[in-house]
Amino acid sequence: MSAKSGPENSANISDNVPVVRFLQGAKLLGQVRLQEGDTLVEHGELAGIKIPTNCTSGTCGTCMVTLLQGTVELPEILPPGLDDYLVERCARLSCIGIPSDDVDIDIRPPL
Ligand code: FES
């Protein structure tokens, strides 16, 4: 199986390709196909959405977003920018968070 596919590299997003969607409340800001191994910030850039960052290492919390649906794994030891309280409210750090399938992200923190 080839990892690269050619001709269907269009703006259309078909149902069988995982998609990362960025929302603000109910408003869809943009969406992009899942790029395996890329962070949420990188997906945002591809979708034309600038998520504010500062440290880009999981320390400051500037890039915090809310995971509405899907999976963005957390590191086994939470980085300084997250704590249990925030995780319970579905917070993720988009500078280090890597989506693994379809995800919906609210670009605002869950506070
Ligand atoms: S930019 Fe600092 S935690 Fe993501």
C-alpha cells in the first residue's frame, strides 16, 4: 500500500479521510485532513487558523484549546501547561497535541 495518493488531492474532504475541524462555539472556522504526526497548531496553520502560541513546548498554556470530539492523546506525565482540572474539562495544548483520528477542536480554552 502506498502512503502517498495522487489525483484526489483536492479541497474536497471525503467521508473516509479523518478530518481535523476547528470551531469557535457552533461556528466552523475551518477544517483540514488529518496529517499524521502533526500537532493541532500545524493543522490549524493548514486550515488557515492561527492558534496563539508562546513556548511551543507544553509549558505556558497559551495554546490551550478544548477537545470537543475525538482523540488527542495526553502525555503520561502532564506538561506544566495542563493539570487534572483542565484535562477533566477536555483541555489540550495544541502546540504538543497530536490528533489521531477525526477531531473537533474549539479553539478556546475550556475556562
Ligand atoms: S505554546 Fe506554550 S503550552 Fe503550547
